[in-house]
Amino acid sequence: MNSGEGRASALEEAMEDLIEKKSYCTDVIRAFRAAIIARNRLVERLELDRMEPWKPDEIKFRGGLPIIRQHGLFLEKDPWKEIADAMIPALQEGLPHLRNDLERLRTCLDNGSIDLFDYFKAYADEPETLLGQWAALCDADPLSVGLFLNDAARIILAIRAKEMAPVIEGLLWEKGYCPVCSAFPMLSVIGDKGQRRLHCSLCGHEWRFKRTLCPFCEYEGQAGMTYFYVENEKNESVFACERCGRYLPTINVADALTGFNSDLAAIGLIHLDFIMQEQGFQPMAPCVWNRF
Ligand SMILES: [Zn+2]
Ligand SMILES: [Zn+2]
């Protein structure tokens, strides 16, 4: 067994464990198991061309301008076809109701009527219009097309975030959105000294952030900010801000030792997503598992 296969089976085991311990995750894991494995495998295996040596504008960065708005993180020569060939069947496996939509999307990609890179070329400007056009062209629900594009973005950004991490190490970043890709966090992890780290919902980068501040609206103060706990689960909580109405699932590091996978950790907290959304709060980052 090579190390890639070893990691894939460790991931599968972690998913089985999650289903066993938290049966409410079963449907989400079943739906996304193949996609999670395929995505992680691509992140491990793909070797992207390295970017030209580059340094961010430190003043703009400190002011809150993330890497993706200073420097393109997607390249035309990135392995778009390989990503589509692996991810579309993986999504189809767990989401049979989207199978036909995804098949038509695949046909459009294969026959060249759409070029995946066109979407990523315009990525920093939020290319929602293009997504709508593609959905119409492929006769597919925009949600199906968006699901695939989100996975493709996550794969490339996860690899580039690792490349960019040393470049921004030591630079001051005080924002609640990701310093690499500008997405909001899907998870917060409290370390043993009480420090809080946010985990990006898109590229997986993690960064330190003040515990008393709302990552979404930067509100700071006791009034209107709460950590909700569920009985018997002292290591799991939700940060909620009444000012912006957003919440962020949170775990203590005790639960996050070896083999920590932030997707699985976040999926393990979907019972908290249910509770918070029933109370009218919105997640800081929409993820495939927290849209009810
Ligand atoms: Zn990010
Ligand atoms: Zn807020």
C-alpha cells in the first residue's frame, strides 16, 4: 500500500467512525464520501506548477487584502481535465439525483463548449453570471454546476494555500476571512491555551483570530455574542453573533489530535448547524452539509 492509499483508507475509517459515533452524520457522509476521498486524493497527488516567486504588498495585506485579490491563484495549465474526470463521477456516486445534470456538464466540458478555466480566470470577481450561463447551456441546475465548481476550486486552492502559507507566515492578519482565498471559516478550533484558530471553508488554510471578536462582522463585546454548548459535549460549541446573525461551530483541540480533517470535524457538528439555523442564524460559510 502506498502512502496515498494509506491516507485514503485512514479517511474512510475516520468516516466510518463518525457514522458510528454520530449517527446523524450518516446521510451527509454517504452523500459525500466518494467526493471527499477523491478531493483529498487529488490534493495529495496533483503536482501543480509552482507560481513565480512573489511577495504580497504587506501594507495592503495588513489592511485586509487577501492573496487571491493580489495575485491569481489559478493557472490555465492547472490540471482542470484531471479534476473533472475524478470529481464528476465521485459526486455522481453519492448524489444520484444530480447524476444526469453532472453528466451533461461533463459532456459540455468534454466537447469544449465550456472551458473550466474561464470560470477560474474570473474567480476573484465572483463569476456567478458565468455559472448561470453554463447551467443553462448544459441544461443543468446551477446548484449541480456550482457543487462541482466548488470542489474544483477547493482542490486547486488547497494546494496553492500550502504553497502560500510560508509566504504570509509572520505577516499580520486580523480579518475573519481567509488571508489566502478570502472565504469565511467553516470551523473554529480552540487550542489548549485558549487561542482560537479559524479553518477556511475553501482552501483549508488556518489562521489565529481573537476569540472575543466575530469573524464575520468584527463586532467585539460581550453583549450579543454567545458560545452555545450542547449537554455532555463540552468540547463542542457554537459561537454566535446576534449583531450579524451568523454562527461558527467550534471544537476544542482535545478532539483534534492526529489525523484531524477539518471537513469531517465540521460534518461532525451538523447537529449544531440544525439547532442554530432553527433559531434563525446563518452559517458564516455555506458548505454542502449545512444547507438545510
Ligand atoms: Zn482560504
Ligand atoms: Zn457578527
